Amino acid sequence: MASRRHGPRLPDVAAAAAGNDNNGSSAEQPGHHLSLPNSPTSVRRPAAMSRRPSHNADPPDERSPLLGGARTARVRIHSAHGSPRVPHLTRNQSYADSVKSIRHHSRANSWGQRLIHALGERQESSMADSKGSIFPDDRVWYDQFTSTDWVHDSIADAYRVKALRSRKDFWGRVYVLFDGAQGWLLSALVGFIVAVLAYVVNVSEATVFDFKDGYCAKGWLMNEKKCCPHGPCTDWRDWGEVLQGYPFGERWTEYIVYILAVITLASLSCLLSLTTKTVVPSAYRLTTLDENLAAEAAAPPPENEAEGANVSPRRARGKTEDAPMIYYSAAGSGVAEVRVILSGFVLHGFLGLKTLIIKTIGLILSVASGLSLGKEGPYVHIATCVGNIACRLFTKYDRNDAKRREVLSAAAAAGVAVAFGAPLGGVLFGLEEVAYFFPAKTLFRTFFCCITAALTLKFLNPYGTHKIVMFQVRYLVDWEYFEIISFIMVGVFGGAAGALFIKASRHWAKTFRRIPVIKAYPLLEVVLVAFVTGLIGYWNGLTKLPVAKLLYNLAAPCDDRDNNLEDLGLCPEEIGDIPPILLNLFAAFLIKGLLTIITFGIKVPAGIYVPSMVVGGLMGRLIGHVVQWVVMATPEWGVWGTCGKMPNATCIQPGVYGLIAAGSTMCGVTRLSVTLAVILFELTGSLDYVLPFSLAILVAKWTADAIEPLSIYDLLTEMNSYPYLNNKHKPIFTSDLADIVPRVRKERTIDISNSPVVPALSLRTKLELLHRAGELDGGLPIIRDGILVGLIPAPDLEYALDNLRDEASSMCLMAPVPSIDDSDDGLPDPTDFTPFIDPAPVALDIRSPMDLVYECFVKLGLRYVCVLRDGQYAGMTHKKTFVKYMRELEEKEGHM
């Protein structure tokens, strides 16, 4: 008991608590104590003084125990430099064998040092014990798949700002101005870097794409368009010509080389993506959610003692673990994961520097391979990585996840702005799709970030057209009134195609990707998809084109003066030219639709925006030529008006139908509405066609919602078992809070009715029960005579316990006792846990309607809600429990 300063002053109270399993309490209410106490990090003990030795010195692997070893991790929010000291917030996150940060922050670090650290990788696969850190001010992230505490972060920032503004001298005012300018500096920096990365990807993939067909004799780094700007020329050499037709003849040799190049580029992209493999131990996973449909099968845990030497006693006492969850942070588009992160859950390594570099390089290779995928979705992920890394430059954003969310929202919007050259569409995308919380201040900074990115891209000129859009079409002929019916039909077909694509993707994931060999070896699937793509996509002139160039040719009006149009035979001169065009478009529609379905979800950086638009564009162009044929075949019908009298029915522009169908199909896939209408307007710059675009997108969304209620991002969130509380779709609740509240268990509460001090070993046991239940970010309510008087979060409790000198004999104070004075040395007592206790946790009556519970979790960002019955404590429900309830409720609604 030598380590307890309160020991000599409470002999009888301590003795009572030592013989009582129901941890005792005092009668004093903690009402006058701040919930933001002084941080006890000043008395943090060295690793040698830890009360528990490490169970295992071997480096952990994928099967490492979740809760093994003594670990300490926390988030500290410091007062402004030079400002009066204010209460500190301390957050301990229980990391046991998670992927953790290795970057340490010191108050003495200069801004230059922070810049160097910002470029350093925060994640590593070998998790060293943080208690051995030589830096007392290290900052580590939240636990994997735990929810961030928005309320805590908001309070922390309020205290920081209050302390900052309390200085009235000259330098105090300078600090205030600099603090306010940090958000704008970050927005400008993120916009600039995102535009530069987009430029690099656009230029690089265009060059590598053409390597599948040949190379430029004037320079290897020139693509075919730059090599021969005025059409075919002798400077561009096809591989059949280079190899002189050996060994299969010139045409077939080019075909074989093309297939091999597709497979090689796709395989390289996949191998890069597989290096970002992240394994989440089963105890980390949300066991309340469905299994990842595409997860890699893992071996069962070791059963004999030798193999299980690395398993901690905590884990050994638990039940047999399920296979760990595996995901690849650089694969796919990343938009669904960005949504999950912005909603308040943590995916470690997903926004790090390693992911940024690998995804950028892998995206160049995957797009250049010619697979049916796009680069627009991954731009959102890449931009969010840039925003996350840039946040490390300023403590204000680096150590506060609520503030960080503002920058990440702006960065995601900038990704769309550079992808489509549509800054307004990017702002609306952030508002409509990815942002979970979007106040007016964030909206303005997002707009500034998107404008900065667009201006930078304008100066870089990646397309060589001095335009920021990937393609720009101009429609000089206005639409006719009778075409409204056609536009509505295009919207219906586009929405239906998008919804059917989602259903087909789900079916493909549940069948083909569940084959054991495909599930275990993602590279095999990529090779097969690349082989099929090269095999059937080479002979069709439409499917062989890059997706962005194909979309431009489908949407652009027929104009002989347009040098960017390929000679694809899509411009009929007479009515007899239309049937062959229809056959060609229909074949391309089937091929591209099939390739898009089997490509979506493979382990390469891949987006779905433009591929879905291409499939819709083929269908829309098909419909447009049908309408054109009908008008040309029956020019005398009065319903056509003057259109029937024009030569070759030039008033009907099939390109308009192609672009409208492209937007409608993308709407059916993503369920974006206003964003898509604005993007299409920015692509065309034509006010005349805003109404047809908007009308078709409205109809497409209604149709898609009727066929398939989930968007592609909702499907990905469901398939990958990501914890996500949808704030855009609120189900119809017919129950109250009592339906999801578990019964009160003695081991899940801290009862201080008899004494204010509790044995540390008892607290450790309760904490381990929380961990085994998967509630790494849960909490233990503190009860006095049945009344809820406080709550200590599990991360804070573990941090406090880890700081005890002698846990076996320590007694911990869990309630303020005014009669006990602080020690004379002025240092906080490590056995005093009251600084970690929230004296006013959010509590609802057990009869509260579920709609109120939904609003608390969505709007306030709470981790948990305490439940009362007639003023007495009746239980606690976690956000994860509510997510599970929501998932089950949505599944029931889907079956009705």
C-alpha cells in the first residue's frame, strides 16, 4: 500500500473496501468537479515500474492476442502555447496488439520537425509496447473499429479555444489569428496537393495505357495522341510491326501482346494493393455485424500449448475466436470506407502515407491495364489521405478527431472536383454522400478547397486542352418537347440498370468470390478478370478505348471539326447506317456491362463512377439512335414538328441521350442526385440541358430505390462488415429503448454504495470483461444506491490502471472525498481515478422512443447511452448495439 497516498488517511474505509467485492463509495456527489481534469501524464511511470510484466517478447503476427501485454496509449489535448494552464483531457485507448501509431509528439518539436513527422508513416505491423516510449507526450489513435468520441473532442476544443483567447497581449492575439488561419491553410494545401497528384495520375496512365498497343519512336514517354497529334503516323510503332509479325502474324501477335500487357499491369497493381493488407483480430471485429463476404480464409487458432504461447491469459480464458477480418486499404475505390471514417469509426492505416503512395501507383497501373474501372472514386480516397496527413502539421487538427473530420470532408470533395473538373459538384458530393456532419463553416472551407484544386489543375493542364474537365461537350441544338418522354424512358432504364448492377455485384460476391481458392488468392481473380477483359474487349473498337475517352465519344455530338472524336462509326449519314450502329452499341453494352460486374470488387484500386456512366452511355446512345431512326423513318408525323423536316434528323442528338443515360445509371448505382445534375452541367456548360438532366436523374433515383434500396456504398459497407450508422435513411421505429437494453449485470458496473474506494484488481477484472465482449470503447457506470453518479470510459480506466505502481495492492478512489487533501508534493495521485470519471453521462429513460435514441447517436455522436428507470440505473446501450439493431430492422423491412 506504499503507493497509495490516500492509504494512511482512510484506514477504515480502505479496510471496508478490501473486504467488499461491491466496490465501495462515499456519500459525496461529484457535482462540483470539472469533467476535464488535470492529466496524470506527469506521473507516468517507466516501463520498468509497470505492475505487470509483458507476457511475451516475440513480435506479434496476424494471430497475436488482442489483449495481451501491458499497454498504454492516450490522446492529450494541450493548452495553447503560452496560455494559462487549463484542465487537460486525457484519453487512453486500449491498443493491445492493434495496429498502432509509432509517431510521437513532443511539445518541444518545431514546425519543421512536425513536417518531417507528418510525412512519416503512423502505422506498423509490429506493435511495440507503448509503455516503453521515451516520449511522454506521444499521441496514438483510437482503437480499430471503435467509435470516436465527438462530444469529448468538441469539449476539448472549446477549452483549447477558451485558453487561447484568454491572452490579451500582442502575441496572444497573433496566436488567435494563426489558430483561425490554420483551417484555411490546410484547405489550400490539400487542394494543391490533390490537384498535383491528379495531374500525375492522368498523365502517367495515359502513357502507360498506350504501351499495350505499341510505343512512340520519338520518345517512350509519349502516348499515341502526343506522338501523332494529327492522326496515324510512322512515329507510332505497333508491337506487331516491332516484332515483324513473329510468331503468329502481325494481327494475332498484337492481340497476344495486348492480353499479356493487360494481365501484367493488372497483376502489378494487385500485388501493390496486397501489400496494404490489414488483419483485424476477431476480438476487434464487431461481432454484431455480418461476415465479410470477400474475406480471406484464415487458419483456426492454435490449440496446443506450444502454438498458443503467444496467447494472453485474457484471451485464453475467452471462447474460441473466429477467423480475423482482412481488408486491403489500397484496393477498391475507398469511398465507402471514407464514409465510415467520417461517420465516427476508425479504420487504421486506411488514410496513411503508405496507402496514399501505393494507391496512387496502383491506380496508374490498374487504369492503364484497360480493365473496366475508373480513377474518379479512388481520387476521393487519395484526397482524403492527403487531408489526413496534412492534419499532422497542426496540433489543433492532429490531436482532435472532430476537427480533423472537417478537413477530411473538404479533402474528399476536392477529390471529386479534380476527378470531373467540377468544383461545385465536389462540394455537393461532400454534402450529399460522404460528410456525416457538415456545418456552414465546413461548407465554405470545402468550397475553398475545391476551388484551389480546380485552379491548380487548370494551370497544370493535364489533358492538353487547357480545360479542367476530363471531357467537355457542347450541344448547339436545343431539345424538342416530344423528347421529354424519351428522356424519362432513359431515366427509367438508367436507374434500373444501376440497381440491377448492384444486385449482380452482390450475387457475384456471394458465389464466385466465395470459392475457396478465389477467396484465399485475390491475385488469381485479378488475373482471370484481366484475361477475360483482354480476350473479349480487344476486338470491339468501343470496349478497347479508355473509359473516359469512350464516354466522351458516346456523349459528344457528331462534328467533323472535333479532332478528339475517334473514328468509331457512330455518326450515321442516312437511315440505313443506323442498324449497324445499333448492333455495335448493343454488343459493346453487353461486353462492358459484364466486365464491369466482374471487375468491381477485385483487389486493385478501382472506381465505379465512370464505368457505370460508360455502360449507361452505351445504352443511352442506343436509345438515341432508335429515336433518330423513328424520326427519319416517319418525317411526316406532326408530333415531330419541324424536326422531321431537318436532314438526317439532326435535331435528335444521340450524344445527349448518351450523357443523360450515363448520369442516370450512375445515379442508380450511387444514388447521388443533385451532385450528378451539377456535374453533368459542369461537363457540358449548357443551361439548356439542365432540365433534361435533372428530370432523368429524378426518375432514375425513384426507379433504383424501388428495385434495390441499397446504393453501391451501402452494399460495400454491408459486405465488408463496416460499422456505419446511416444518417440519411431513418427506418420506421415501432419500439422503445427497452428493446435493446441488456439486463444489468453486477460485473458490468462499479457499485460505490459502501465505500468510495475500489480494489484495482476488481476494476481490472471488470475491464477485461468489457474487452472480451468487444467493447474496447465501452464504459463502466458508477452506481451509488442504485443511482447513476458517473461513468468511467474503458480506455480511460485502462490508462489509469496501467499507471499504478502496484496494481495488486492498490485501492482506487472512484468518488470525490472532500476530507482527503492532496499530497504535499503537488503531483496527482495515480490511485485517484476521479479525474477520469464523467460525472454527467448522457442518460435516457428506458421508455424513450427509439427515434430519440437514433437522434442521440447520429446527431451527438455518442458512444453509449445510459438508461434509467424511474431515476434508477437500468443499463447501458452501446452505439455498436444500436448499429446491429438498425441492421436487423433494415433486413426485416427488406423482406416485407
